[in-house]
Amino acid sequence: MSIGSKNQSNRTQEVQRVIENELAKYNHVLRTRVRTYDVDRQGIVHNAVYLYWLEAARVEYFRAIGLPLDRESFVTKHRFVVAHAEIDYFYAAQFDDEYEIYTRIPWVKNSSFGFEQIIRLTDGRLLVKSSAILVHLNPATHQPERIQEAYRKLVKEFEGGNVHFMSA
């Protein structure tokens, strides 16, 4: 094993320990498995596919907290757009692997909120750790708009003491 591989392995193990401690903060988990169209010619999940998985889990998170969703939800009602995203890759998933996506909102500001997400195989191997900032836009003007109290209440009820409301 080369020094670079050993350092990467140590980093992955350290992150894995931290993640295990953090998982208790996550109230939403989406479980599924890798499909044929998720893998590339190397037989692993293409790095861009993880972004789709994260988005799908955020939508399911909204559904889980009680936000009414239909075909027009993200066009005319709940206009949340990704303003920033970070992703760290740790391990490559392959076809038919079972995985789970943990999703939470750790903070809410005036017109934005953060998502933290972890994707791991069901055997515990860490695939991805990600964070994103979403902004609530007015559907008519496309300008940032204060997140409604009804949304804040749904997040607070779902996350409990694990979410911080900040003024910005």
C-alpha cells in the first residue's frame, strides 16, 4: 500500500467514525439500490449520479416533513433552488448495491436553509458526504423570499432540537 493510499484510508476511517456519531441527528433515511443506468463503463456509479440521488432524497425529505407535493409544487408553490453544493466522495458504489441516504436540515435563515446528507452502503461503507444551501424564491419574481412560517414549523417539528433558526 502506498503512502497516499494509506493516508486516504486513514482519512476515510476517521470520517467514518465521525459519521457514525452524527447519524443520530438524521430523522430521514431513503433506502434503495443502484440501478443499471446509474453505472458507467467502469461498472461504478458515475460521480454526477450522486447529485441526482441527493436531489431525490431532498424531495422525499420535503414529503416526509409534510410539505404538500404535486406536479406544480416546485414551479409555482415551493420554489427552492440550490445555490451552493459541496460533495466529498469516499467509495464507489456498483450495480445492485443497496444504499441509504440520510438527509437533514441543520439550519434555517431568512430566505435560505442548509441540507446535510450522507450516502452509505447498507453495510456501513461511506459513499458520499454532502451539504447544500437552498434559497426560497418568489415564484412570480424569482427573487429570494422569506421562508414562510408554515415551512419553518414543519422543519422544527421534524428536526426537533437538531435545527437552528438564524437571522441573516
